[in-house]
Amino acid sequence: IGMDSSVTPLRHGGLTLVQTTDFFYPLVDDPYMM
């Protein structure tokens, strides 16, 4: 697991929530073209 993720324990029966996010540098200068 990289530095862009989190592990959160939930209240329900020993479950955990694993979240991750990837960030990409925009290759197009105009956001409306993406």
C-alpha cells in the first residue's frame, strides 16, 4: 500500500475500509479537452 491510501477500522464486526487514490499529472492544458 502506498502513501496515497488509508485503512480505517469500521464499527461493524471487525471490518476495515481500505481507500486509495491515484493522482495523474494532466497532459492537456485545457481541462475541457480532457
